[in-house]
Amino acid sequence: MSYMILGRPIASEYLAIGTFLLTGVGAWAATRKSAVPPAAAGAKIIKPAEVTVQGASKEEEEFIRQFVAEAEKEDKAHH
């Protein structure tokens, strides 16, 4: 049996061979070692960005800072 692909008849044997070939090449490409070495043990650690708090009033800014501090404390307690 053959299939019409782009107006040409292609035998099912060739489709099977193509499928196996593409699967094998895909598996090989996914499992080969990367050319980029993993991060070194003494790699520089990126610190989180500092965020400025700007509220409409001093009380609002203080509330936001307190809320964020409590949320970070809860987050650390869960980890």
C-alpha cells in the first residue's frame, strides 16, 4: 500500500523506515552530552533584585513592607 504525499505515491515501507530513523535520531540528540559544561562549583550566585516600595503615603509604604516581610517569613517556613 502506498500513500499520496505532496502528490507523489510513497510506499508504507519508506514511511516506516523514516519514522524509525527520525525516532532514533531524536533519541540520540536528546541523550547526548551537552557541549556546554555545567555550572562550576564556585559559580557566582545571582542575588534577587531589590524592589522599591512607593505608596501614596508613609503608612501605606509601611503596610506593604510589613506584608512582604510576613509573606517571606511564611514562605521560608514552608521550605
